[in-house]
Amino acid sequence: WFIRSFKQILKVTPMQYIMSLRINNAMNMLDTTKYNVTQIAMAVGYDNSHYFSRLFKQKTGVSPMKYRERYS
């Protein structure tokens, strides 16, 4: 019931919403800190930095390091 209601209101599943928050937080950290990708992955809730990097690239179109170089 919760998942159906959540998706009906926000148009995304709870997991997609959480992933979006994590990626947005990571983008902010890449812009404002000197933490490396592994530290940022851990800070936003991913134990595996390779998995985090793959998700980040899937959602933003660039790797975390390219994002930092391009947008910072």
C-alpha cells in the first residue's frame, strides 16, 4: 500500500527517490568538498564505490570524477 501510494503521488518508487537524494547529495559533496569518491560513496550510503560510480554515471551521464572536473 505504501509503495503504491508513494509512487502515485511522487511518480517514482521510494527506492528511486532515495537513490535520487543520494546522487544529489553526492553531487553537492563533489562540488563543495575535497573528499575522494570512496569517501563520498560511503557518506551517501553506498559501501561499494564502484557500484556508486556506476549509478552516478547512469543518472548524470558522467563519472563522479568527470563531474567534479567539469562542474567544480
